[in-house]
Amino acid sequence: MSEHDHRHDHDHAHAHEAPPSPYHRSERTSERNAELTERVAKLEALLTEKGLVAKDALDKLVDVYEHDLGPMNGAKVVARAWVDPAFKQRLLENATSAVAELGFGGLQGEHLVAVENTPQVHNVVVCTLCSCYPWPVLGLPPAWYKDAAYRSRVVIDPRGVLREFGTELGDDVEVRVWDSSAEVRYLVLPERPAGTDGWNEEQLAAIVGRDAMIGVTRALPA
């Protein structure tokens, strides 16, 4: 299957005239996601109402999984790919299997695809219908990823959206927008920053942020 079968390529004309992707969600799948979100909200309300869990404790737990634990897994995957060419090749060929080598996987990560940023190509990920996201390597999705404005605008004007995140791209760089779904989720492999030669995996993982693995920013040395 070619990449044009399951991505929006917004630097080429007539991208939206491509055949329908087999990865596009059905209406039923979108409904199931909405039902799950509603059930989670009701459960949270019940737990806090009964005094079993404090609201601020839940918020803190969500924050940890959104910003720390989940993205740390993805950062380790990226760092390994930067220092181990053989692992990088396996990651690009079968990301689900490659991340499992590092002990990551499971729910919401069963069908993972890694796409590599290069000097010629910049990838960015969206879920246009809801908020499908690779939880095992990125944790919980940030609020802006679920926002309707991001989901619609990054498809129409990806360069403009990237610019708002501080990511400026030259006209010679092709932008590829990948639409996550219930069947496939994407992980961006950022470019390794210059000046990091000789860094070990732990040092490299520390400069890989969640947003770089979604593709809205770059990995930058501290």
C-alpha cells in the first residue's frame, strides 16, 4: 500500500480526489468513541460525587499520563531509533512490533505506523473525526489535539498551524498530514537535532517532547 492510500498530502494538488482510504472510520466507530468518552465522564463524576477520588487528584493523574509517563515511552523509542539504525529500520517497517521490543504496546497501540521527518519531508498527525491517538507511546492526547479547530485547520492549512506552534518550514519542504483512525495510529520520528553526536539514549530521550512526536514541533536540544 502506498502512502497516498492513507494520508492527506497537502503540498500536492487534488489530494482530496484520492480514492477513499481503507483506514477511514465508519460512522459506527465514531459513535463508539463518543459513547466511551461519555462513559468515562460519568464514571469520573460518580467517583468524585461519592468522595472516592478527589477531583484535583484525578486532574493530576491525567496530567501525569498526558505529559510525563506516556510521552516518556515514545521518547525512548525515538532515542533508540536515532542511535540504532537497525531498530530504526524495524520501526519504520513495523512500528507495533518495534515498540514492543522496548516493552510498550497494548490498547490503542495495536496498529502503529511510524513516519520519519527528513530535511525534505515534515509529517504531522491529526485525527479528523475524533481523537484517536497512540496511548502506549504518547500517553493521553492533549486538549488541542481533540479540539475541532486543530482537527479541521491542520488539514486545510498545515503550514499555518505549524507556524502557530513555532515550526517554520521552507517552501522546499513537503508537508504530509496523516489521519489517525481506530485502525491505525501514527508516531512521528523527528529529525535528530544537530549537535547531539555522542549523546547517549537517556540524553537524547530528554529532548524529545510529545509535540515533536505528533509533528507540530521539532525535537530541540535543551
